[in-house]
Amino acid sequence: VAATGSQAGVGDDENIDSDCVSDPGSDAPYPEPPPTAKPGKVPKTKGSNPTLGGEEQDLDLQQVARKQHMSTPIKQQVFNTVMESTDLQECYFRLARLGLKKNSRDVCMVLVQLCCQEKGYNPYYAALLHKLCTTQLRAVQYSVQCALWAHFKVILATPISINRCINLTRLILALHKHGDVTLAILKPLDLHQAIHKRVLMFMRVFLVHFLHLEDKPMLEALLQVVETDKLDNVRIGLTLLLKEHFIKDEAADTWLEQVLMLVESRNRLPVPQILKKARVASKALQQLQ
């Protein structure tokens, strides 16, 4: 049985972000986010404000924060700010006043955690993270990277729900659309032959959503992988996944139908078109070397 967000241990401060250096200006263990990103408007569809549901409605915010493993005062303050703000703009200004350069790691960790734990994907968090990135670009982008890597560690450490996979996927792709992350974000994941079954589950969900992009942005994203130094493992891993688990997999029609049911119906592509785009992406990764 897959773990829910609050059971997954995301808030274990000592474990989830130990692979990220504390100083955004120092050498990172993996390639840093892109050095520049054009500030953009917050998407018109901001999603709904975060709300508490179920038994958590009867708890005060401090109790809920502890239940969500928000163990430090700053994380609890970020959580309270998100829950108490009336809209995205108010939340943004209140978070900015916390001191983004100093506390961006905790801010991003809480926002990504809350996004992943929602019952359905809420674009509110991507819009908020993007707006924060436009204010303190380098510090917040690096902190977003660390928060996403922390959730990759959760995927490796414990069973997770398909809902968390979808929310994490859509958050990454929304941030990618605005230039806040690139596919280099996948580098900590081992995408080679002996791929972990939970990583494979996440990557199937991720790639199905990624293949729904228009051809131009899809190919541009793949070109970034090919042209970036030290991303050979991402290129090789993506090529292998597309080849073995999409193009050559005899059971692809079956599992693709299941995963496609998780894609918004208004955007959903049929299985043959997904497989066609998988071949285009695979060919591009090989030809662009």
C-alpha cells in the first residue's frame, strides 16, 4: 500500500536535504539551475488556496505543522503563512519578508511538500515558487532544486502514492515551463538498466506528462540535456527509458492506458500518439549528441 504524504517522512530535516550544500554560491554536487530566467507573469490559473481537510480541520495550525513533520520554527512559520494568506499575492509578500536569501531552503521545502501532499494537483504552489524565483533568482532556484531532490530521496526510501508522483511531476513541468528548472533536475535518479521499481513508476508518470508538451518545447528541453556538460547520465537514462519502456515494451499499451487516465482529459493524447512522440524524443536524444 502506498504511503500518503504525511507518512512518507518528507520532513526529516537531517535526511532529506543532506545532498545539497548549504551555501547556494558554493560548488553544488550536481549542475546548478539555469543561471538566468526571465521574470514572467504569474499564471492566470493560480489554483485554489491551500486548505485543511478531514481530521486536520479540527486541529490548530501548530498541531497540523507538527503532524506534517515541520519540525523547525521557520518551517512552521512558512506553513502558517501559506495557510493563513488570503491569496497568492499576500502569501508571496509575507514569505518574502521572512528573508528569502537566508530561509529559501525551508520555504521551498515546505511549498514542495505541501504541493505533493494535496489530493489533486494545485498550480498555486508552482505559481508561488515561480514568483519567488523572480525575486531571489539564484537562491530560490537552488532551494527549489534541493527540495525536489529531497522528494526523489523519498521515492527511493519508501513506497509513495501515485497521487504524489503526479503532483511532483506536474510541479516540475510547471517550473520547467517558466525556466526555473531544467531536465537536469533528474540527475540524482538512476535511470539505467537496473532502475528501481519506484523510480520507474515515477518516470513513467513523468515521461507521459512530458510527452504531452508541444514538439518544440519538448525538443528544446532535450537539447538542453544533450548540450549541458555532465548530463550524459540523464541523456543515456532517458534514451534507455524511452526505448525499453515505451517503444519496445510489449505491455506499453496496457500501462500507458492506465497512466493516461491520470492526465487531464482535455489534454490527454491517445496511446499511439504518445508512442510516436516517444520515438521522436528518443531519436532526438541520439541525433543531438
